[in-house]
Amino acid sequence: DAKTTQPNSMESNEEEPVHLPCNHSTISGTDYIHWYRQLPSQGPEYVIHGLTSNVNNRMASLAIAEDRKSSTLILHRATLRDAAVYYCTGGGSQGNLIFGKGTKLSVKP
Amino acid sequence: DSGVTQTPKHLITATGQRVTLRCSPRSGDLSVYWYQQSLDQGLQFLIQYYNGEERAKGNILERFSAQQFPDLHSELNLSSLELGDSALYFCASSARGNMNTEAFFGQGTRLTVV
């Protein structure tokens, strides 16, 4: 199963961009990279996912390194509502999501 | 609202008892995943069902079992409960059996074993 490594915590100022890094050096060539976020006592929320090329949606952008050993989730303008634990996860060998410890993002007004 | 419904939201029970957690996936989703989240272990994958069949198994204890019914809802059965089973249990669903598509999580069932 893919193992991911993320910083334990990061801080950002409101309305500034945030770049959340993730290393996933053991991910297989066919596994998608997923990002989810979780607020306290709530279920994880899907943010974005991709395979090789960069991806954009209304919530964020995902930049995937050419060698696929790392990726970066980009929140273009952080808001207070973006404060959460962000999980980078690669697909498990059996087609499921394996979660690490995630990065706790704090957003300062 | 993710479209995934979990019941009950909260459950308090005694050690040694058995409980059943229920999950209704998003309309049209064929895969259901169960996760356990405790303070010290993070999100642990338990088991996946796809269109009624077990697809993948994670760190699920022998005291735990699950099934997916023909209408695609799923139940997670936890028996001989111990204090350490106290945790949030999440269900997620996705359209297909692999992770080429996004998964949607329910709001969870908070289980407290006393």
C-alpha cells in the first residue's frame, strides 16, 4: 500500500494561497492521488484527485510531480472555513484509500 | 451533504454487547467502505464491498463483520465489544470498485463502549 508523508501542521493567513505538500514515493503507477479534508467530528470531505497531470476544480488545484513521488494541494485563497486536517492518500493495493496522519491547517484572520 | 447516510449518529453500549451500524451509499454508488477513527490510530480502513461482494479487507477484527445487501446499503456488526472499540466509524461510497473516482463519506457513527 502507498505510504504518504505530510507535515503535521501548517499555518496560513486568510485570503493568502496555501501549498500543502505530500510525499508518496511508494505509490504505484496506476494509483490515483486523492486529497480529503476533515473538520472535527465530521466525515472526511473529498477535495480533489488526479493521476499524472495537474488538476483543478472549484475547491483547489492539485500539482503532481512528474515522477509522481510527491504532490501539492493548492488552496488559492484560504478562508477560515478551510481550517481542517488535510489528508493526502494514494489508492491501496486493493483499491481502497489508505490514510496517513494528515496536515492540520490553521488559518489566521 | 455527501449523500451518504449513516445511522445511528451516536451509540452508547456496554462491554460485551453487540451493535449494528448502518450505511446507505449515495444513489448509484456500488462500493461501500468502512473506516474506524480513534484518537490514537487515525483513519483505519476496515473493509470494502462492491456490488454485494467483499472486495478488500483491512485491519478488521474477527469480532467485526460486515455485509452489503441487494439494495446496496451496508451494515457493520461489532460484537463482544471492548472499551478500545470506542471510536468514530465512517462509511464511504464510490461509484466504482477502484479508486479512480472520488469517495464520499458519511457523518459517522460515534460509538462509546462503557
